[in-house]
Amino acid sequence: DGGITQSPKYLFRKEGQNVTLSCEQNLNHDAMYWYRQDPGQGLRLIYYSQIVNDFQKGDIAEGYSVSREKKESFPLTVTSAQKNPTAFYLCASSMGPTFRSSNQPQHFGDGTRLSIL
Amino acid sequence: KQEVTQIPAALSVPEGENLVLNCSFTDSAIYNLQWFRQDPGKGLTSLLLIQSSQREQTSGRLNASLDKSSGRSTLYIAASQPGDSATYLCAVGTNAGKSTFGDGTTLTVKP
């Protein structure tokens, strides 16, 4: 079945440590996104990529980094510069700008919950 | 900057009742609007997507409407069931592929 896989499901970070969250999709989508969700709130965009080897900052990119070396993969690194990393992180994908239609739903993974030790 | 508001933040109804969830946005120049369902600790499941040129979309017991001029969308759920209990989020999309989300409405349907 096609879909988006996020791993791990739970992740713990020590002070001063960088951690990387994995996101893989087999939907053949060009566009991928990372969101952060805090309790009782909606999603805020961290980074997004509309095509391989290209990505843009979202609304809350400080303290995070990404790469897009393969179409299927869009890993997110939470760096030590992110002082409040505890949150639920969601990865999504959509067909992207080459599919010129506004009928492009976003598909989501099951999320990674990051906590501080 | 686009802002998306969902009211109420929480809603509790008895089983069988019809209900409406509201979503409002500040910038009417949208590309599309998507309604999602989120179960506790899970990702988002897409329910309905309305393109900017459309007024409504229907899927089973769900009907979503869009009025760009007034900056409003509604999600109508008919004959609610306990299994409908979840948080419902709306997201307004741009042609750059970015989406702005509301904070959601948490729905509880009591048996």
C-alpha cells in the first residue's frame, strides 16, 4: 500500500544533542512537508520541499534543518539550537507543482513524538 | 499573513445529531481548503478537499462548503456516531503548496 512512513514513533533527545526524524513516501509525490504540532494546537510549517534538491523555510524553521537528496525521503534534523523541541512532528506529501491543479490533497504520516530527557 | 480560526474549540453532542463545524480565514486568495480528522496521538486523515473554484464537496455523511468572499468554510456531519469522535482540522492551501492550519475542533459524540 502506498503511504508515508515516519520513524521512530517516539524519540528522546538529550541536552546539546542533534536528532534526526525520518520520513519516507512511496506515493511518487514531488512535494514534502514537515509540521510541528503542540498540544491543543494546529500544525505549524517547519520546512517544505517541492522538488528534489530544493527546499524552503516555513514559518518556524529556526533550530531545524532538512535535506532532500531523494524524491522518497525528507529527513528532519532537530538541532541543539532548538530550545523547545518537545512536540509532535508530522510529515506530509502532495503531488507538487508539476501537477497543475488545486485538487492536491496532502497525505500525512503517523507522526514522531519528541521529548527531552 | 493568512490566519485560520476554528470555533468552537470543543463540541459535545448526543449520537444521531447533525452538526456543523466552522472554519474562517482572513485572506480570501486561497488555492484550496482541506478538512482533516485527527485521532489522539495519530497523524491526519484527509476527509474532503474543496478547490478554490468549487462551493462544496460531499463524501458519505460529510459535506464541506466554501465561501471565499466571506472567508468561511463549514463541515457538516449528518447523523453523528461515537466513531466520529476526533479532532477536526481545516487547512487553507496556497499555490506554492503551503498550508495554514486552524487549531481544530475536538468533537465528542456520546452514545
